[in-house]
Amino acid sequence: QVQLVESGGGLVQAGGSLRLSCAASGRTFSNYAMAWFRQAPGKEREFVAAIRWIGGYTYYADSVKGRFTISRDYAKNTLTLQMNSLKPEDTAVYYCAAGVGINGLGRLESQYSYWGQGTQVTVSS
């Protein structure tokens, strides 16, 4: 079992930056992939970015390429999302996720078994 806890959300003006963190605990596996998803009011949860725990291969949604960076810290078992040049459309609850044995790009919600509670990000214009 893996437990995930997000932190770092808040209110920021358009053009600003925010850094989200996800702390993982429990029994982890070396072939895990981890990702960030987000859900805005009235919309379905959507993919933001993913990273493979071993190798560090990353994949980003087109809407955040060049602005967001996903990374991981092996020693601290943490996942990070650095968000720059934020836009009002980035406003959403951001969720951390983890999955085992994921093939391909890892951008589908159904590929992940473990989820955090979410942290609110609000970008004002």
C-alpha cells in the first residue's frame, strides 16, 4: 500500500509561480510511475504530467508544456510539480497519483491505483 499527501497549493496571480509537493509513504516499488492530475469545477479530472520513478522519463499535457516541470526525489520519496507562468485556466484541485507496471505514456487516470486527497490551486486574473 502507498499513501500520498499533497501540499503547496494556494492563491496566485496570473503569471506567477507555485510549487506543489507529494509525500509518499508505505511500500513502494521500483517500477512505479507517478503523475499529477487536476480537476476544475464542473469538469472531469485531466492529466497534467507523469514521470517514471526509475529513469525519470517525463510526459506533459500540451496545455502545460514549457511552463510546468515534474520531478522526483528518491531519498525523500517525494514528487514535485513546479508551475510557472500560471494562467487562470490552471485553476483546479491538483492530485498526486502512483501506479505499478504502467506501459506507454502513463496519461490515463485508470492506470493509477493510488491517489492523494488533492490541493487547491487558484490563479486570479
